[in-house]
Amino acid sequence: MCGIVGYVGTQDASRIILDGLQRLEYRGYDSAGLAVVQGNGTIGVRREVGKLSGLGELVAAEPITGRIGIGHTRWATHGEPSQRNAHPHVGTVGEVAVVHNGIIENFLALRQELEAAGCCFSSETDTEVVVHLVERYLAEGLGLEQAVRQALTRVQGANAFVFLCSREPDLLIAARIGNAGGITVGLGEGEMFVASDIPAILEHTRAMIFIEDRQVAIVRRGGVQVTTLAGAPVTAQVHTIPWDPVAAAKEPYRHFMQKEIYEQARTVTDTIRGRADFEAGEVLFEQLSMTAKEARALEKMVIVACGTSAYAGLVGKFMIEALARVPVEVDYGSEFRYRDPIVNNKAAVLAITQSGETVDTLAAMEEARAKGARLWAIVNCIGSQAMRMADGVILMHTGPEIGVASTKAFTASLVDLYLLGCYLGKLRGTLDKAHLREQVDQLARLPDLMGRVLEHGDEYERLANHFHDREHFLYLGRGINYPIALEGALKLKEISYIHAEGYPAGEMKHGPIALIDEAMPVVTIAVHDHVYDKMISQIEQVKARGGTVIALATEGDERIAAKADHCLFVPAVAPLLSPIVNVVPLQLLAYHLAVRRGCDVDQPRNLAKSVTVE
Ligand code: AGP
């Protein structure tokens, strides 16, 4: 997902934009650039492939100064990462510049039409077609706003754009079509900011407007007007963002991911806050405003999500089926939307998405809506598209999650799913007052249990030194901890680039056991629960074939300590809450292995924090 920053005001636009792009680095990119309308009325452009530091050095060596500009970090879709494919793109005349997020699906036809009309292209990107279209309408006498509206009627696909024009050096035009990542307008005093993500501009203002699908923002230093694509005025809500800039800062940790792992004892507390009445032993979930009758009429729930959020959904299945006895299906967003799913108004579809902008999850939500299902979402990013689409929103309340590898948002999702299960169980009568109080009491102990696990971080560094050169890992879990095996494997592969597979432990003998050898460590989640004995025999099967076992075990478990090669101990936890604690050692193991291998932990190669392209 590309990063966008725009500015119009009285400060040095280049500095504001470079700072803002730095705060979006975590989203992943391969090149970056900025364009500024300079004092002499021309547009100055600086673009560089590779890290933002290279762009900063270029701007320092060849400054471009002005009071209005746009900047971009690019995650290549059309055209390889290179300086000429980096954004912003400027038209032939040189009066218009644009930055873009998304894919122009009909760019080839548009490019052929424009080349036939004499346009010369300087890049391989789809983006460049739109700046030539705008220049064409400017040449017909339209101003920037109308030229952009005209040009966008020709463009297909999910896209977000920000334009500037040297003829109107006090105006930015931002537009959003579909779900290609957000456009946020930050309201300052005598200055305005535009960004694809809140952290880019949070240090300047907390008052923000979120541009919706098929809307245009006309931004000047004195204020912003929002209209539909056709030009009809829209009353946009101004949100006050509760996050503080410090929350988005990294210090004193080495990486955002490390900070976010260690924040989890606090963030799960924030997620619980206001949703559990520990005195009364009650769960409070006003956001969903469901009656007991509606809850009892619920025939099934389908959880749709991607990546780590999908694994949270797999844990949620266990929680909600145990607590509320609602049948739960879990499906990848990218699969759900293409399988003509059997959902109707007696089903609830629950999306889980940290960013609230994952295009496959948003598309699944649209499919659910079209089929008449009740649509809920567990979301972290305030003002995101998923938040605006859902009938009921359950916030994660973790603050900005900057590391590409999701950690605190995952555990927050699990807490929300547990609370949702309790809420539905109460309404459906599957949880009487005593049982509900018991669940709430167990929840109260969770932050302390998380904190105890986080006290032993140094032992993971030792393990990482021992296993950093391995090429393959196998993760085994059973029951509610099977999805934690999947998540542990995903954490490892996405930040350390070690191949890792998560597997239901019972399936090992149906194939993966052929992989066992001394070179491939096997991480087994073998805590005290109803499948503990099965996991013990799994460990014995691995050891009998010369395998190396890293066991996640319950504190004081000497039986496992005698069998496994290495033990990671966690405190005893109520079974339905155990995944929330058990995932933390696997996050730390992945983190330290990635650091030991010298990987870019916060911005792993090829990955983006929010995948807004299919
Ligand atoms: C998780 O570590 C990855 N960054 C990725 O799998 C992520 O969970 C997935 O892209 C879904 O993102 P979302 O929760 O923002 O929808």
C-alpha cells in the first residue's frame, strides 16, 4: 500500500512531506518522491528509488522550496521500482503533478488513446495516464478541480489521488474511488494536511476528515470542501483522533514491532476497558445494540479476514462456539467473495481487520452486505473504510500499530472475540450469570499473565542465537491453539524469511512427519489443557525421529521439560484465553530470530502494512 502526504500552508512543504513520509515508512515501499510548487511558479520534483533517506539526501543536495506540495512512498504494482516510475508524476506541460494509491484497471486503453493523441509517456506506471488526462482538460480551459473530475470519469478501478497544479498554487485536489486505501484531511490553523494514514500528520493536528468512496476534497490553506465525484456538496464529519504522537513513536525500543509486543499487557487492558464490568460480572457491548431475540435468531456467523486477522478468526470460532453456541465459519476475505457464500439475513458476518483497508476483506464485507447479512467489524484504525461500512464496529483500542507484522492488534482481536462470545452468550442464554461472571473474572487476570510472559524476553535471544541459521521450522498446535501454530509460523516467515509451516498437530502423521529431521526445529504448543496428552505423544513422535523440539509449556511442567530440547514456559491460563498468552512467546521468538538474521523487522521485504490491492 503506497503512502501519500500533501501540504498547503505557510511552512516549508518539503520538510512537512518528508517527515510525514517517514511516519509511513512502516507500510512498506520501494521508492519515494515529492513535488512542490516553487516560488518561481514551476513544479520542482525529486524522486529516488530505495529508502527515504536517499530522497532526503537528494532534497538536501538539490532543495525544492514552496508552501504547497505532495509526496509519496511507492509499493510497485505497474513498472519496476525505479526513479522514473516513482511518484509524483508530472504531465508533458509540467503544470500538474499527481500521487496515487491503487490500480487504474483500464490504464492500457487510456495510454493508447493518449499516445495516439500525441502524449509522450516517461514511465511504465498506470498513474501517468491520469496526469495526462487532467492536462488535456486544463488545455480545454477547465480549472484543476473540474479537470480532475472530468479525468476521473474516465478512470476504472479502486484508486486514491492527490493533485496539485502550478496555475493554482494554493489548491490541492484529493479524490477517492473504491477501497484503495484512505485519504485523510488534517485541519490545521492556516494550513491543511492530506495523508493516506493518520500517523503521517498526527503531530500537526488531531482534527481529521476521512474522504469516502467517490468523494473529492478541495483543499486550501484556509479550509476544505468535500463533494461527491459529480460535485454535490457533502457534509464531512470532523473526527478528533485520540491517539497521541508519542504512541506512534518507537523509543525506547529498537523496533516498532518490539515496542508493540511489549505493549500488549497494556493494550489488552485498553481493549477490555469499558467493555467488562468486573463488579457486576457483566460484559457491555453497546456498539452492537442487539436484542436477546435477535441474538437467539442468529443462525450462524461467518468471520472474514486475511493473514494474521484470519488466524484470530480461527481462534474466535472456538471462543464464540463455546460461549454462545453459534456455529461459526471462518473464511479468507479473498476466498469468501468468490464462492457465492450461503449467507442471508439470519447470519452475521464479522470482518476482522487492523487497518480497516484490506481490499479483500472490504470486498467480502460488500458481498455479505449484498446478501443481506448483519455486518460487524473488529477494527483498529479509526475512520477506516471497514469501520464506515459495518453495521456494528468493535474497536481494538491498541493505538497505531506501526510494525508490518501484526502483534498487539492480533491479541486485541482475540480479546474482542472473547468479549463478543460472552455478550452473545448472555443474550442467547447459553451463559448464565454465574458462568458469565467466571468468564469476566478470568479476563481480569489476563493483563497480569501477559506481563509475566513478557518478563522473560531475554531467553528468546538465546534461542535465536541457537537457531538463527535454520532454513525450516514446523509449528504444531491443537484445538484452540492450532491457529496459534499458524500465527507463530506466519510471524517467523514474514520477518525472518525462514520458511515456516503451522499445522494441526494431529495431522502430523498424515504427511508432515516425513519432514522431521534434526535440521528442522519443531515448535509445539503443549500447555495444560484437554489435548495435553495428545501433544505429549506428538513430542515423543518428533523426538523418536531425531527431531528437535521447542515446547511451549505451562510453568512447572517437568514432564515436558524432560522430553523437549528447549522449553518456553507460560503461566496457566483459562483454556479459552490461553491463545492470547501463548502467542507472545512465538512473537518474541520470531522477532529475535529476525533481528539475529539482520532482517528489516518493521518493514520486511515485499510486505505492506495494509494490502489495498488484490
Ligand atoms: C500480519 O502480520 C500481516 N501483516 C498480514 O497478514 C495482515 O494480518 C493482513 O494483511 C491483514 O491485515 P488487516 O488486519 O489490516 O486487514
